[in-house]
Amino acid sequence: MAQVEVSLPENVQVQFERLVEGEFLSEEEAVAELLRLGLDAYNSGDTTPDMEEEVMDEMSEVFDTAGEPPGPDEDEHSL
């Protein structure tokens, strides 16, 4: 299996970590799924604005389910 290393801005890293905790079994599974969604959208020969919007909505839903990062006064493990 190929290995890839990326540098993410802190806010994206926090969102990704929450996404992994809430929706996936591992970081590897999350990366594979997000890349699959992106590649499917990119490789589709008949991309239309509607299709692009649909993919962005689907990806947004995935990220929205992870929730917002805790504020400076919030305990990140509190409910």
C-alpha cells in the first residue's frame, strides 16, 4: 500500500481528527474515503455544476457530522 505524508493547517487537522473519531474506524479509512469521493468527482467525464455541488454537499455532510472543535474554555472530551 502506498504511503503519503501531508501537512495540514491546524484547523483542518482538528476537523479531520473529529471526523475520524465520529465517522471512521481509523485515519486510513477516512483518508481513503475522502480521496475516493474526490477522485470519483474528478474522474467523472460528465461533471456538471449540479454534480460538483452534489459532491461538495456530500463531503460537507461528512465534515458537518464531526462537529465543531472545542472552544478555548471547553474540555474537548465533554459532551
